Amino acid sequence: MHCILAEPFPIFVVGNLNIQETGLQNSFMEQQATEFFVASQAALGQASALLVQYSFSIVGALLLLCIGWLAASFVQRWAFEGLSRIRGFDETLARFFSGAIRYVILILVIVMVLGQFGVQTASILAALGAAGLAIGLALQGTLQNIAAGIMLLVLRPFRVGEYIETSAVSGTVIEIGLFATELKTSDGLYRLAPNSTLWNVPITNYSRFPSRRHELSVTVPKGESLAEAQDTLMNVARSNSRVLLDPAPVTFIDSVSGDTATVKLRYWARSEGWWATTRDMTKAMKLAFDERSEVTASQPAE
């Protein structure tokens, strides 16, 4: 009897343990769901608080960007118009300075916008300074040309349409840019000269002044009249209408060597027609002295 009664008791204990384990699992899952819900609510609350906190900063940043963009454009136009009114101020230089002012304003606006979100502006300015230094070292030659271009546009040693000459290049100026200057040579070739090569060397400008001087010389042997040679040269100068009367042409005995003397004619002509005038004068002098074979006409001094 005792053996028969003892068999159901272990079965009842095992079933009770399974029910308890299932209840514990359900309770644990409910606790996890509750914790997840609470955490989600807390995250949503924090997100809402951050959104409310930074919404005004975002709106202010957008307004600041719009106002800064409009202000930069307005200041750029105002600076360009103001610089263009200055007499002799080059248009290229006016555009460069007005554009630089615009970009400076935009950089300041961006720094102010980042400051609205708590970004340290000091670190931004330090980073911009380091980046500017690196870019400056990498583009040292280009920046040198820009600096030279600014100085050429400000000091104006030459202008568009003038004929210039340096030790390395010569020609008529077509355009003066910030990086390089475009030239047209006397034989019709195009030449591009970096501004640094024009700024660091002496420049001869053949077109800056309205008039230029030129000289013709003849060699008179011993026994020939120096006065007649001088009169002949003066008649050649008076017969050409392109020879200026002020300053007046002059003749003089330049040198005496052995049995010969050199007589020179010095006259002035307008710069725009100087080359043609000098060639006509050389031809006229040669024809005038053809009858006096003893007198030798020399090449004109350029």
C-alpha cells in the first residue's frame, strides 16, 4: 500500500516546478518590456528636450546665414561701385578687393553660426589659420604672382595698349590679370608673362609719355662744311610735319675724330607714331646727303 501511494507525489512536484519556472520567465519578460518602455520614454523625452533646446539655435543659425549671405552680396556690390568711382582704379583690382571682402564676411558668418551650437570659435580660427598657412606654403609661387599683380594694378607702371620692354619680355600690353599679363609682340605673337617676372625687374615703357626723342647723325670729312651739314639736317627736320616744334629740333657737333666730325640732329616726335616718323626721317636724311658723297649718314640711334 505504501508503495502504491508514493508514486503520484513526485509527479505532482515536477509539475509545480514547471509552472513556477514559466511564471518567473513571464515576470522577467514583463520586467524587461517595462524597462525598455521606460528607457524609450526617457530617450524620447531627452530628444524632445534637445529639440526644443536647439530649435531656436537652428532657426537663428538659418536666419544668420540668410542675412549674412545677403549682407555679403550687398557689401560686395557697394565696395565694387565705390572702388570703380576712384579715378585710375583698375576694374580687375576693384573686383578682387570686393570679392575678398565678401568672402571674409561669409567666413565670419560661418564662424558665428558654429558658435550658436556651442562650437569653440577659437579652435576654428586656429584651424583656419593653420589651413591658410599650409595653403600659402603650397601656393607660394601663385600667391607671389597675385601680390605682384596687385602691385602692378595699384602702381600702374604700364597700362593696356602700352608697349613695354624688360630683360626677358617685350610687347604691347593686352590685359593685366592677377596672375599674369598678356602681351602681343611686335611680330604678332602672343606672350603670357607671370606678374612676378614683371614686378621684380626694371621696365621700360615706350608709350607712357606723349612724345619721344630721336637722333640722326652724319659723318663729315675734313674739308666739308659743318654748317652746311647742320643746315641740311635742320631742313630735313622742318620738312616733316610729324617732327614736333616744341621741343624744337637741334643740331650740334657731337664728336671729332681724326679727319672726320660727327654732326647730330636731335628731334622729338609723338610716341604713337614714333617708329614711322624715325624711318621717314632716316630716308629723308639719306636722300638729302646723296648729292654730297663725302658725307656719310649713320644709322639712327634707337
